[in-house]
Amino acid sequence: MLDAAARIFSRRGYHAAGVDEIAEAAGISKPMVYLYFGSKEELFLAVVSRESERLNEMISQAVSVGLTPYEQLRRGLEAFLTFVAEHRDGWSVLYRRARAQGEPFANGINAIRDRTIRVVAALLERAVTEAGAPMPPHQELLAMAHVVVGGCEAMADWVLDREDADPRLVARRTMDLAWLGLSGLFQIPSDAGAVTLERPSRSRTS
């Protein structure tokens, strides 16, 4: 039922999607939808909640303690873009549909975004500390974390609209670009991922 709801909401939006259409897509009766969720609003919130949990879980599993700040950012971004590629309807509901509706629908994705910005700022602070570079004001770290997260969201939108996009390759290229700029701004090593990051081979047949 939630899979069908995610598919319909992502394609038609919250207001245009009908409970009868969702019930038909799920292969159940309309009264059964109301029995489980009570209203279309509660059904939409259930979809948002499930997709938020999926996204959090994928990122948490990918980012391990003990990795360098570069590797934590890269693996987190790779998990994020993989979620977008594998759960296109879910990301569309979270980012395009729920955010457009405002609260309470947008609470899930806004909470993930705010938490991600704080994590990125903390990773940048750690990278600066480990490099022995002058520590910038916290607000500057937060501002750059906003830039990084916003750029990743833009790449997610790009992946969402391209079935053949390779999230792993996109994550690597995005990190190459982002880290090069951050290294110059905060005086941290620009080749932080050189040892651990193998560049994907180019296939002549792809």
C-alpha cells in the first residue's frame, strides 16, 4: 500500500492524488486504505516517514567511525545518491512533494537536512583540526555546510531525472569538486581521498 501511495503521490502530487487511485494501484479497496490510515493526509505522512527512515538508515550504515572526514562525506553522499536512484518515488515524495506542502509534511526531510548540515560542519571542523590549520568561525563552517548540502540536493535532482545515472560515479565527481574548493578555503589537504578512492574505469561500450 505504501509503495503504491509513494508512486501515485510522486507522480501526481498530494492534492491531485486520489485515495481511490492509490487503492486501485495497491490492489485493495478504498475503505481498506481508510481502515489502515484514516485519511489521505495520514497516508501521505506514513509514506514520508518510511522514506525518511530508509534514507537515514542507508546513510548511517555507509558512514563508519574512524574514517577520514573526506571518506565520511564521500560515503554519505554515495549512500544518499544511491537512495535517490533506488527509491525514486520515495525521494520525489520527500523532496519535491512534501517540501512543497510545508509543515507538517516537510518535517521529515527538513529534519534530515538540518542534521546533515550539522554533521558536515562537524566534519569540516575535524578536517581543519587534523590539518593544524586556523579554525574559522563556526558560522562560516555552517555556511559552507549549507553550500555542500545544497549542491548534493541539486545532484540528487539530476540523478532523479536520469535512469542511467551511476550514483557512485556522481558521488565521486561531486566530492572531487566540493573537496577541492573546501581544501583551498579551509587549508586542509586537497588529496585527502587519494589513497582510499579508486577512480572508476571508463568503459568504451557504455
